[in-house]
Amino acid sequence: MSQNLFPEPAPPSGEAAAGGDPEASSARAYRIGEVCRLTGTKAFVLRYWETEFPMLAPHKSPKGHRLYRREDVDMVLEIKRLLYEQGFTIAGARRALESRGEAAPAAEPAQPAGLPAGSSAARKLLVDLEEELEAILTLLKSG
């Protein structure tokens, strides 16, 4: 990406500097609200993605606040691209990230059964519906 999404580093807060994680204190740590603003993603979606994508694991401060590193924010942007722009399912995006690390996807996702090959609107609707249902199921299980 050519544009810089990351604000200039602020002086370390007491929480990030006093945390037990040396990586969080030596580099800029972003809290979940900042990551939401930077990526255009809601907090509950980020928390859900943390449960679905093992490679997205922000550190936690002693108070339990999520502290995202720049690499974590980049991973959120990559997950968002795979899900929303490329049309991958959660499982497909997870497999793509696990199989290639940070490289570009090797192949386009398969067309869901029962939909015409040119029906991207119907496919997008089904992918969105599946993600919303998975998020609801996760909320019901945790609640």
C-alpha cells in the first residue's frame, strides 16, 4: 500500500510502557478503537476474527486491553481484503493465509455450488450472510 494509514507514534502511554511485553513498549501499539478507525472495521468483527485467524493475536496489556502492532493491523487489512474484496469465506481466507504467509493468493476462491459463474452479487450476499450468522453464533455461545 502506498498510502500511510498509521499515525505518527505517540509517546508511550503508561499502560503500553509499563506492560510486560517488550515488543509493545518498544514499538507503537494500537488499541482496538484505533485499529477500527484505521481499517474501517467494527470492534466485534476484530474480536471475532481473532478467534478465527490464529495469526491475528494482539498482545494484551496488564489491564486486558488489546494492543495491536503494525503487523497485526496489516494482517487485519489483509483479512478484510480477502473476505470483502476477494470473496473468500472465513475458512478459505484462513487457509489462504496459512498456506502462503504474507504472499498474494495463489488462486481465486471457488464459486459456491448452485450459483451461476457470473453471479458475483448473489455470491457476495451469501458470503456476507454466512459471516453474519457465524458472528451471531459466536455471540450466542459466549453470552
